[in-house]
Amino acid sequence: MTSSNVSAGATKVADLTINEFRELVQEVVIQTLSEMMGDPDEGLELRDDFVEELKQSLANVEAGGKTVPAQKVAERLGLTW
């Protein structure tokens, strides 16, 4: 169902065909999931000091530095159940 098929506010759900209704539901689900799962920080830039910390961390790992598995970090922060 495209916006050309239905003018805003002029059509009732009861007036839609089954295919138009399915398309409407699909559009609403996709929009809702996009809003819920979208990255709220998209388009923002990292602070320069944070970029430097990341670079240092990556260099440390490349040089053989110790890493901590994500599961261990989650446990330490009480994020597991």
C-alpha cells in the first residue's frame, strides 16, 4: 500500500483490501522496529579524547595486551541473570 493508494485520514481499516491491510501492518511494524532498534547516536561524532582512548586500547591489544571477555564484564557489572 503506497501513500497514493490511501489519502491521510480518508480511509477506514474496514475499507482496505486484505493486501492493503497487510501492507499497512507491515509498514507500521517496520517503522516501530526501526524506531525501537535504531541507533540514537547515529550521526554523532566521538569526542577526541575518547577516540584517543580507543586507539590506545586497540594498540594495547595488538601489542599482546590482556583482554577481558564480554561475559566477564557483564558479570562484574551485574548484567547477567
